[in-house]
Amino acid sequence: MMGATPHMSAVFDSFSRFYASSIGKKILVALTGLVLIGFVFGHLVGNLLIFAGQDAINEYGHLLQTALHGGGVWIARIGLLAAVLIHVVATVSLTKQNNAARPDKYGQHKAQVSS
């Protein structure tokens, strides 16, 4: 890498080796999955506040407006998009790796007819 410091190159090399391993991809899939589940759960809890009354849902809306003001919404959107992309790319890569490691399928169990 031209112009990169030796430290940055070492970090990139470490991440590259981490991602190249099956375990590294599985860890990334797990972490991004947790991020996405956390988003869905937080969204669910926030939307369920509608049943707690008008004040509760209004406070939640105000919290979102003030906490994510000044670019926070875009940071959250980009973070979620990155999590989805990493999750999908790593999962597809793992599936391809697994299929290449064992091209023949496992034995199939066929049900036997009985009287």
C-alpha cells in the first residue's frame, strides 16, 4: 500500500487474515447478526410504546429526534447498511467455502414404506 504507515499495513494484514479464515467470517456474521437483531428489538420496543399511551410514544419520538440530531440518523443508517452488507457477503462467502470443501452432498435418508 503506497503511502500507508507500517502500522496501518499491519492492521490491514491482520484483518485480511482474520477475514480469510472461516472462523473470522463466522465471528463477523455473528456480530453483524447481533447488531441487526438489536436494531429490530429496539425498534419493536419503541413501537410498542404506543400501547403505553400518548405521552410515552411522544417521549420516545422526542428522544429519537434529539439523540440522533446532527447527522446521527445518517451514521445509524450507514452503520446498519454496512452491517447488512457485511452479513450477506460473509454468509455467501462461507457457503461457497463450505460447498467447495465438500462438493458431494451428505447421504440422504429415504423413508421406508411399512405396513
